[in-house]
Amino acid sequence: MAGRVRGKRIIITGAVDNIGLEAARQFIAEGARVVIGDINEDKGAAVAKDLGEACHFIRVDVTREDDVRALIEDGVEWLGGLDALCQNAGLQRSGKVTEFSQDDWDALFAVNSRAHFFGAKYAADHLRAAGGGSIVNTSSLAGQRGGPGMTAYSASKGAVIAFTTALAMELAPDKIRVNVICPGWVDTAFNQPAIDFMGGRKAQEEVVASIVPLGRQGEPSDIAPMFVYLVSDESRYMTAQALTIDGGVYN
Ligand SMILES: NC(=O)c1ccc[n+]([C@@H]2O[C@H](COP(=O)([O-])OP(=O)(O)OC[C@H]3O[C@@H](n4cnc5c(N)ncnc54)[C@H](O)[C@@H]3O)[C@@H](O)[C@H]2O)c1
């Protein structure tokens, strides 16, 4: 099937690798034009070259309000409007609550929670001007079910779910839908802090084998189709939902 998001103008953050990059690839394969915003300029330039003329890279630090405002304004200019904002930038740090620093706590909340507020704040008027649209936020299974070493990460991701439901109520009259994706374990380098906390890769694999009913970690390609669905008009009657993709852990 091709063309599921044909003509859509999409900004996605945190998309120079892994889940976000796979979503950007699938958006373009399905007919969209995509602006990628990420702090990693080297990878961003390479990805934009690789994905071709339907893709444009803008450097952004999502913890900075001015940066996010510029990403949205410059992105909208390149795209000629805005139909969807996907907020996928994320940060992970692990540690026992008794040893966790305020700096690490604040860093997690700045990327994982507050950035979603900045994005929505500057994108909403553009989505309204397009006659409606879709905001896709990124939380985590960790935002729904906690685990040791994950207090700050879980709290920062849980906040995104609450933010999503409130924002969805606020923007529904403008036909702007807001949903949030909650991936479980996805096999990317993002999880290294959690793996270190658990005692290494083997220990993590044992946990995955014991708690994931489908018996394996996810891959970026297991998560990306949900971004396409939530941006497409196929999900036109869906808002305020947290969609968990985790091999069956959360039930
Ligand atoms: N991998 C998993 O198991 C898993 C599970 C649940 C949720 N998630 C979430 O999925 C998203 C993508 O994760 P991933 O596994 O693909 O890892 P990833 O490291 O490839 O993606 C995170 C992206 O965010 C970018 N980023 C970090 N800080 C930034 C900042 N200040 N400004 C702009 N960009 C910034 C990084 O450069 C990177 O491209 C994250 O939000 C993560 O929390 C991942």
C-alpha cells in the first residue's frame, strides 16, 4: 500500500536514527514531505542526503524554547504548511532513586516532557490553519509501568501521557488529534543506560525473555507504522489515546 500520507507535511523530532528515522522513511515512502529536527547535526545531514528531496534537516535542541519555535517556523516555511507534528526526541538515564541527581532528573524532564509542550505550543496554530491535523507524542511502556532504576525516566514519560490527553481535549474543537505512542523494549543503543543498570546485555535479555509474551525485543520497524497510521486520515476518529507496542507486556 502506498500513498497513505500522500501530500502530508510533517515535522518529526529525534529522527536521525532508529525509531524516528524509520518513521521518517515510511512517511516518505507513503507520499509525505518531512522535516527532521534533531540535535545531532552530523547524522542529520547524512540522513537528509539519504532520504532525498522529500526530506529537510533542521538542527534543534528541543530543551530550548527558541530552538523549537525556530524548528516549527522554518519547517513550516520549507513544507508550505503543517499537517502533523511527531515528537520523538528522547533521553534515557538510569539509576537508583537514592543516587539520582537533580541535574539528571531535570535533563530527562526537559527532553522527554517539556519539549512536547514547546512543540505543541508553536505547532497548534499552523495545524489549525491547515483545517486540522495530528500531533503524535512519544512516551514509553516505562511511562505506564515502572521498573527499578527508571524512576525519573518513567516519571518524565508518564507526564507525556497526561499531557497528551489534556492537549487532545483542548485541540479537538480545532480538529487537531493528539495521541501518544508507548513502545516497550526496542533494540537500540538508546537503552544502554538501562542495560548497564541491569548488569549488562545478557541480564537484560533474560528480563526480556521472562516478561515479554511475544518473546523478543521490538525493532524500529515494529513501531514506525503506528506513526504513519496516526498521521494518516485512517485514524481520523482517534484522539487522546496511548498506543502501547510492547509485545504484550502491558495488559
Ligand atoms: N528504544 C526503546 O526501547 C524505547 C522504548 C520506549 C520509548 N522509546 C522512545 O522512543 C524515542 C526514540 O528512541 P530510539 O530508541 O529510537 O533512540 P534514539 O537515540 O535513536 O532517538 C532519540 C533521538 O532524540 C535525539 N535527541 C536527544 N536529545 C535531543 C535534544 N535535546 N534535542 C533534539 N534531539 C534530541 C537524539 O539525537 C536521537 O536522534 C525516544 O523518545 C524514546 O524515549 C524508546
